[in-house]
Amino acid sequence: MTPAHQTERLAELVCSNTFKSVEPMHAHGLLKAEMRLLGGGSMVLQAADEARIPGGSALAVDRIAFAAGVERRILSHPNITLVRGEVSELPSPGIVATGPLTSDALAAAIASRLGVQSLAFFDAIAPILSSDSLDYSRLFKASRYGKGGGADYWNAPFTKPEYDAFVAALIAGEQYVPGHDFDKVPYFEGCLPVEEMAQRGVETLRFGPMKPVGLQDPRAVARGQNGEPYAVVQLRQEDRAAQMWNLVGFQTRLKTGAQQRIFRTIPGLEQAEFLRYGSIHRNSYLNAPAALTPHLAAKDDPQLLFAGQLTGVEGYTESAATGMLAGINLARLLTGDAPVLPPPTTMLGALYRYLRETEPARFQPMNANFGLMEPLPNPPRDKFKKKEALAERAIASIKDFVTQIGVGVTA
């Protein structure tokens, strides 16, 4: 077993005991709805349904009952033989879906095959916000010193009182404390959490990710004031459709509630919707855009596929969904058919598009969120109706996809 595991059960949940929302108007609920239509339904979700405990709209489960349910299904399946032991070589044909940690021997085999630079052991993630939730009247568009396109970033300017209050809030914010020794992460000077930088001195952030040099607020200039803010938070575009914006340099170990409360004090982010929360934790994952094919196989062997957390998706549901598609594609490859991918109008297809099209130098693990999906041609202004329309289109698209490939829910 890895240091993350406590039992010998298959599908042991080592972190949260929830698969998040089941409602299709939520990204994780929509992904579950797609999984239930794909490949005869999901064994993982079937076991979760059986082990469900009260959790509101979230699919919360009894950990022991869930793991037992998955193990029982695998052991009773006529086409599955369970072999226990450490895997130290890459199988072909086969699927590698190790996680949340990978043994040293298997990690060495992966790095040797795909390139040592393709495998990471820690992630440092900054929050990503929905473009619909930003107050652009308080932001200005500019690149530092006019570089690049000249106006590639949204910038949130701070006055000195605003900055001092923000730094104080970061220092006082409640941080995530690792519950396992395996999740204790050594900090690197080039990738410190923002709250750690704040603790090093009130001016540290102003000379780091919040430095204002090279930026001019045109509204201040128009008022005859010095255009350089006292400090600034920059938001960088994360997707081609500009639906997702990253808080540059804001990797953090603050708890999600603290992230919401503190980061919403940033000018223009008062109503911010978080598509991904910041985090820093131990996590073995591949740089999928650089190392893998679009269907998440080794570039020199289409029948050596990867799935789960190792591919750079975040979350139980996301990991299980990539495993389903990997199984479908390996079965197709073994019968001489080409691998398939759902369209980016589905949540699963949008995740796969992120894994193949993100710039490798900026790649970080990602969870399911509506910002990944292909935009609607004429989106409703109301946020709920927009998500409702995205979900309706996604369900129709996944139904078309399973019909085309002939792998759907069995009667």
C-alpha cells in the first residue's frame, strides 16, 4: 500500500467521503449524469449510490460500505481477475490509473518511458474564477510594461489601506492542515503560498505577485493621479473563450471558506464564483498536454493508456470518468477501432480538451467546471439559466455520442 492508504480495500477514499453534487446544474452533477449514460453506467457511481448517507444534494458515502461495494463488484465480475502486488512496469495493452500517490518503482518506470519532466509530485494551484462573476468596473486591462498583446490581464488595483487589510486577512486566514504525513509539502522559494509570503513581511507581496510596477490604471491617469496602483492582483486568461481567469501567483493552502472570504475582498472580486480553489499538496500527475495523446495514451504506444488522477484531473468523479473512457477506448483499440472522445459540449469532453490543449508550461490539475465547456452561441444573461442550457446541451451531446459509438446504458 502507499502511505495514503489505510486498508487493503479497492477504491479506498483517502480524503473526502463525498463525490460532490448530484444536481445537473452543478458541474460535478452534470459529469455524473453523463457517466450514468456512458458504457452501461458507472460501477463506481452504482457503489456510491448503495453506500449513500445523508449529505443534502451531495453524494456522500459511507467509506467502508463504498469500498466494499466496489470490491464486491470487481471480484464477482466474470471478466475480471484481481491480482494483488506492486506494479513496477507499464502494461501494454493496459491502463495505468495509479493514485493519489504512485510507488517509487512505478513512478520511475513512468518517468523513464514518458520523460522525467513529464511527471510531477507536488501541485501548486491558484484559484480560477468565472468571468461572469467579475466586476469589470473596478478592474483595468493591461499587461506589465505593455508586453504581449498590451492588455492581456485584468488587474485589480489596491490602495494602501486595502492592501494592508488584505495582508492582515491572509495572515489570519484558516489554513488547511495535512491530515496525513504523505500530504506534507516542502515549500519552494519560487512557489510559496500567498499566506506564507504575507507572513514574511507586509511588503513581501508588493515585491512578489502583487507588484504594481509597469502597470498604469487609465482611470487614475484620467483623474490626473499617479496611474501606478499601490499594489495589484493580476488575473490571467485560462481558456480560449475567456470564461476562466486565474489569480496569478496565488497558490494557497487556505481553506475554501477562507479563500472565498479573503479573495472576495479583492477589488472587483466581491461576487467571485470559484471554478477551482487554490491548493498545494502532494500529488503525482502527468503533464498530459506534453506527454500524452488526445485519448491519454503514450505517444509511442496507443494501447498504453492513462486514467484517473495521474492524468491531471482533480476529484473522485473526474478520475472515475476518465477511467470509463479509457476502458472504452482500449476495448476499441483491441478490436481495431479508433479511440473516441466526447465533444467539448459535454463535461467529460471538456475535461479531455483541457488535458490535451492547455499550454504545457502552465498545466495544472483541473476539476470539472462549467468554464471548461464550449460556450453557448447565445448564452442567457441569467447564470442559472445559462448553466441549465449548458447541462441540457451536454446531456443531448452525450446521448448522441453513446449512440454513435454503440456503448450506452444497458437495459
